[in-house]
Amino acid sequence: MALQASELKVGDTHSEVVVDNLSRTQIVMYAGASGDYNPVHSDEVFVTKVAGYPTVFAHGMLSMGLTGKMLTNYVGDGRLKHYGVRFTSQVWPGDTLTATAEVTAVRTDDAGDQVVDLEITTTNQDGVAVIKGSAIARVD
């Protein structure tokens, strides 16, 4: 059932764990699916000896995609009108990510659609924000 505007109020939140103990295999699988083979995501020797990081890290778009799944679980498939994020911290193997959407407005947009404005934050197991963003979704 689609999310109803009458069910929403400013300050409502929805949270989900979007990945528990992110594995290196998941990062490599995302590289294959996306075609992004940057060695900082898969080559331990390169990333530690050349790039100077402690280990490989996840693609930003992997984190965004995981967060997007939380959004569509909340508002429903095909209902997002806008979704944008900033990557605020790296995501490492072993991280557990929790994505949260907070209702900031329920309104009628310029096209005449009932929409909900959402502020999005995805944090790791230490409470560090790895994504901050916003979304707008149609609601009935």
C-alpha cells in the first residue's frame, strides 16, 4: 500500500539497517555491477602503499544505492521525484550502515502532486554520518 500524506507529519522518521558487516566481496561485486574498477575499492596493496589509505573502501554509489533501497521501502517503488546526497565519510569493510529518512514537509508541489520532503542521513555503527541528503516523493 502506498504511503498516504494523511499518515505523515513533520518530524516522522523511518530507519533501516541497509547493510550489516559490509564485506569486501560485496564491494567487489558492486565494482563488477557498476563497471567501476578503481583500485581503491579492491586492491589492498595499491590502496595502502600508493594511495595511503588503511584499507579498501566502498564506492560512494554503493552507499547511495543501499540508502535508496530504504527510501523505496518507505515511500514505495516509482514514487521518488528527487534523490540527492553528499558523501560525508568513507565506508569500510565491516561497517554496518543505518539509513534514516525524516519528514521535513508534506505539501503540494508545482505539478499539483502531494509530496513528502525528506532529509536523509546514513550512519555507520559508530554514529558517523557517511551520507547526508534529501529526497522528494509522491504520496497519495
